[in-house]
Amino acid sequence: PQLLEHLFYELYQKSYSWGLTPDMYFLSPGQPPQAPLTHLLVINKTGSSIDNFIHSLRQQNIALEVDAFG
């Protein structure tokens, strides 16, 4: 019982900090393809401009390919 109590105490008292950043998932401009990183595909069917969204992605150094459909 004391061993289990000690293990539970150690597990729950430790502080884990998880950071989510774009560079963990998405390619940077000019970066060669490598697993598990990927390009980001965004499809805008809202009828409104996504210029602000594109600008924010470029500020985060995320590789972006824009393809305007029709």
C-alpha cells in the first residue's frame, strides 16, 4: 500500500507542461517534406476573405500554398 501511495503521489504531484506549436505539425517555408510534418490545406467556402487568416499563418512561419478555386 505504501508503494502504491508513493507512486500515485509522484504521478499527480509532477507538473507536466505540454506546448503546442505549429512547428510540431506543419512544414516551415522552404523545409523539405518529412514525416510526420505536413502542409496545411484550408478550404474557404464561407464566401468571405481569408486574408487575415493567411497573414497569421505566415507570421507563424507555416508553409502555405494558396489555390483559388474558380
